[in-house]
Amino acid sequence: MVSTHVVKVALVVVGISICTSASARPTVAQIESWIVARPSPQYPAEALARREAGSGVIKLHFKVRTGAVRTAEVAQSTGYKTLDAAALSAFRQWRFKAGVLPSIRSFNPNTKEPFADEDFVAKIPFTFALASGGQVKTGGFGSAR
């Protein structure tokens, strides 16, 4: 039996429901159209050998000016450091078009978030799952509001 490596990824935009005006609220389709690089996490060989699987969430701060990741952190762990590290490694490489993302402050004028005028925040759920077949699959995007 050959193992399948499934990595499901969805984009969850933080703060969309607190937007100050409906016209400033980007749609998931708009956000997806602004992505210029989004490598998927790769299942680490050692995690496969140990049959590790799990779901987690990565929180990313993107610089609005450049579209690059400023910080990435595990918001919810898979329970395995190897899987969390693989997700962080891939998501740190994500890029958006420069200057198109809305800032955190545009969603929440009273936020205390650091870099609120300069950053866009996204929480990205992911799942590493074992199954038969031998392929890596990546899920689509969704938005939790």
C-alpha cells in the first residue's frame, strides 16, 4: 500500500467582519487574485515514517507595501513539531501583489495590533493526512467571517 499525502489549505481573513465600510471589504476571489506565490507545505519524510498527521492553523502578517510575510506563527498546533515546521516553512514563502492588501486598521480602526497601519493578517488552516495513493493534494480557499 502506498501512502497519500494530503495537505488542505484554506485562507481565513482576520477582521473582515469589522470592516469600516462594505466597499472596502475585499472578497475571497479578490484576495486570491492578489496572490503571486503560495507554495504548499510538503509532508516531511520523517513525519510520514512515524505516521504523523494532524490539523493546525498558521497566523501570518503580510506587509501591505511589499506583499511579503512579516511574521508567521503557529496559532494552533497539529501536535507535531515536524508538521508545524513544514507548514511554517511553506507559508513564510507566500507573497501577494505589492500595495493591494488592506491594512488591519482598515478593518478595525481601534485595533491594538502591532503594525496595524502596515500589515494584513490571515489565519491559514492546514491538514496533514495519510491515505492510500501516493499524491500530495492541496485544498482550496475559504473565508471565515
